[in-house]
Amino acid sequence: MSFRLAAIATVALLFATASAQADWISPPYFAKDEQDGKLPPVAERIPEHPAVAEMPRQGQQGGELQTLLASARDMRQISYYSYARLVCYDRDYKLVPDILESFEDDKDKVFTLHLRKGMKWSDGQPFTTEDFRYYWEDVANNKDLSPSGPPKDLIVNGKPPKVEFLDETTVRYSWDEPNADFLPKLAGAAPLYIYRPSHYLRKFHAKYVNADKLAEAVKESGQPSWAALHNRRDNMGRNDNPKLPTLDPWVLRTKPPAQRFVFTRNPYYYRVDQSGHQLPYIDQLIVNVAASQLIPTKTGAGETDLQARYLRFDNYTFLKVGEKHGTYWVRLWDDGRGSNLALFPNLNTSDEVWRRLMRDVRFRRALSLGIDRHEINQAIYFGLGNEGANTVIPASPLFKPEYRNAWANFDPVLANRLLDQIGLNQRDESGIRLLPDGRPAVIIIDIAGDSTEETDVLELIKDTWHSIGIDLYPKPSQIEVMRNRIFSGDAQMSLSYGIDNGFPSADMSPQDFTPTTQQQYQWPKWGQYLETGGEDGQKVDLPEAVQLQDLMGQWRRAGDSDARARIWGQILAIWADQVYTIGTVAGIPQPVVVSRHLQNVPERGMWAFDPGAAFGVYKPDTFWLDQPGPLSPVADNK
């Protein structure tokens, strides 16, 4: 990643285009506010050198886009889709400047970030290196706000970076050893936010506010302390505080809780099209909340202009019928996950007997060998998928067929032999093996229960597992309940989506394949331990998993792409051999429903959370409506 000259050259070319503009063009949406003096002219709202968007077709301003989400908590998805990042992935998944004017990377040890002069937050206040200083000195290194210290992504071999604020638009992060993960983390769907709107958050910080005044604010808020109040107001990217300034293209105007959320365009947004029109093209986003199970039906009824989340391949036929009514198109995008659905044995489950089994690689291998993936592919996915393990997919330059095929063929004879070797050689009258404590080997599998797809897949697995003496029962629950059961150790096993990033390059983080976060259902307590610096969770204690953890550290400190590729190879080989998760079928197309009036949405794309932030990599600020239509009123609920 050393000195990404191509990215810098690209941005220089865009600057040349931008500089040629004699006038920037303000959206009609702001005409009255400009006329009334509530907003300055557009030339005073955007940076001196705005980002110039590339897009298939330049569009027209205006209109309202409606979409559906399952809860107020899901409003963070709008931040993911908006995909305003210091650096971002382009459509070729190369890292390029975005919010930043440019950046310099010296051997992955020294990163110099150049902000855009004159850039502003959504409330019109300057966005400068003061916002980076505030975060680093007053948040990340404040024991009240960050008891564990700076994020682990900023710690290399136990040491934080040296952070220098060189001037109003230049900040530098330096480490003694390489930190290859720094730029990818900044570009993540849920990114590493290394800045804050300091002018807003100072009002809740003990360093900047009179103690009596702050105590009164804490009392009024109902929070237990000034730190709790500050953290409650400081939820970057979550879209749960309409007063928190943002750099996103659209600004939340509705205070949760609600069933309908309105986002209006950011008057100070930093991007323009190639003709000088300030983006985004669309004036308002309307997000309606509906139960996840109802979202496919509502989508088919035309109640959304852009929808992919909560849609599954098993909705495709129904959606195609609705397409005939002429209001939307159904497109099929490639899926970027390592497996459409995967099983996650909980190596940290609280049940001691099951924990010993889950930690025995022979047991995990036997369960994988006991699945007939070809049957699942044919019966549920019409033979469209790629059968195999939960690992990288052919779209990744790191892909090898042996990773996908490891312990993934249907071989009940070998599976039975492995289970006998473990000592599970006693069965009950129905043929189910008995655990060492005499219980039948019945695995309770936690699922979110959003679709019949999970239960259909599990029904097929149940049939073939019976031939190796293992039974299963699905336990559906709400996603938050399911996660809490996994995190606490109550769950033995779960079924969910496979690896998020199934198409990594050597320069992308191998975090999905190593213990890093509590969100990894196969080892949540190990991930929690690493996330909290050892304050919570459990220390990684299986040799091969410890090796993965060490390799993750080596990858971060590696000095070049070739070294990182070699480390990736070791990680993927261990992952394949140890079967920490059990994949089924990958490459199942993702339905994407697009209003026939919505333009610049790709016909074919890659549906992936990270990298790419789902729609984000295609920059929805460039999507536009060919028939804008009237706008919904914006409620004033400050």
C-alpha cells in the first residue's frame, strides 16, 4: 500500500475538472433558504476543492426515495449506504480518497491525511483537524469516555500511534511498525471514526463545560454521568441523534423512536457531479419501519424504491410476479459472502459437554461431512450456488479450490468413523448418539427466523445428520435475542450468513477469519476478550486459533502485499482444515428491487457488507429519479 500514487493521480485529475468550474450549482431544494438568508450561497457551502463524482449518467435534482428497514436501530444502514468515508473503496475495490482531498502512505507506517479546505459539517461549522484532535485527546484518550483506551485498530504491538496535527487540514498518524489495516478500517462499512464534531460534543465534555452547568444537563438527560451523556450524544454513524452533525449526504430529521424517518439532503455536502451540481441528487430519503417478515410483501406491493436488505433468493419468484405491474425492476446481484448460510459451532458455549465437543476438530469435521450440499443447492437454490465450505469465493485472488472443498463433501461413512473415534459410540433406540453424560446428541441451533430459507436448509441437514447419529432442532427468535444467547454462551450452535468478505485481496484485512470481535458467532467470548483488551470475555486458548490470532498481528505489521498474501494463505489453510464454521452453498444471487424511475443503480453489482457497504460502493448520492414528484413534509421534532 506504499504511496498509492494512482489514487493521488486520480484525485489530481478530478481537481482539474473541479477547478474548471466557474460556478457551482445549488440544488433547487435550497433556493428559498438561500433567498431568505438562512443558507449561504453554494460556493460558500462546499469545499474549495469538492470531490467530483464519477457516474454512468449525470442526473437531475430532486425527489424522494423510499425504503424499508426493520427497526429504528437499523437506521445505521443509511450511514452504511451513504458511504461518506475518509477513504473509500471504488467500484474496483481500490482505496481512494473520499472525504479526504488526498492521502500519503509511507510503507504502512506513516499516513498523512489531507482534508479539503473549506469543508463543513451539516450544520455549517468547519470540518478541520480540530475534530481529529478532539477525538484523539478528549475522547479516545479520556479514561471516562474510553476506559479501554484508543480502539484496538489504532494499537500496533501494544503501542498507540503518534498523532500530529500539522495544520488545519493536515493530520499525520505514525507507528513504529506497519499498520496495514489502518486505511481499510477507515473505508469500512462501519468505519473507524477518528474524528468527531468537536463544536457540538464539547457541550457535553467536563473539560469544556462549567461543572454546575454540566451537572444540570446530566440531570435533565437522565444519564448517570457526564461521560454517559457524552457517549449517548456521540453515536457516529448510528443515526439516532438528529442534532449530531454529519458529513453524510442526507441528514436525519426524525428523533427515534418512530415508525417513519425522514432524511433531508445535507446543504454542506462535499461532492458535486462533473457539471458542478452539488450532490446528492435526491432531496429526501423516507425510511419506513416494518417487520422484517413483511418487507418482501411490501416490496412486491411497490412500497419501496430501493430494496435488497431483508430480501432473500426465496422471494425472487414472488417479486418477479410483482415486476409485471410495471413499477419496479428485480435485479440479481452477485453475493459476496463466503456462504449464503453457515453453521457456527459455539466454541465458547457454557455447556461443558457441548463445549468439549465443539472444540474437537473431529466433531466439526464430522458435522460438515454429514451435510449433503448438492441436495441443498438443488432443492432450495435451483442448482445456482457453489457448494462448499464457508471461505473465500472464486472472485477473490486468494481463492483456491482446496479451501472450498476441505471437509465439504458428503461422506457419512467418514463422519461416522470420526464420531466413533471421539467416543460417541453409544446410541439410543432411535439411532441418535449419546453424549458422555447420557443425553442424546441433539443440537439446538439458534436462528433469526426471518425466512423459511433457514428452516428449509436445516430440515435437509437434519435428515442427513440423522444418518450419522446427530439430531437438531432450530430455535427461532428475534435477532437481538439470538445474539445475546450466543454472546452469553447459552447457544450451542447458530445458523447465519457466512463470511462477510468472501472476495478479499491480500491488502484487505483477514479479520473475518481470525478471532477479532464478539460478533463472530463461533467464538464470541474470544472476540470480546480481544475487543475489550482482556477486560471481558475469555482468552483464546485453542492452539490453532491462537495461531490465527498471531497471524492477524503479522498481517497488520507486514510491509508489502506479497508478505500479506503469504500470511493470508496460512490463515485460509488453517481455517479450511479446522472447520470453525460449516458452510453450505455460496454465490446465491441477491434480489435487488429498483423503482423504474430510479437511475444509476447498476444492473449487476456485488452485494456485500464489507467491503463495499452494500449499496455504498456504488455511491447512492449519484442515484437520481427521472420523475422526482412531490416531497413529504419534514416534521419538526427537535
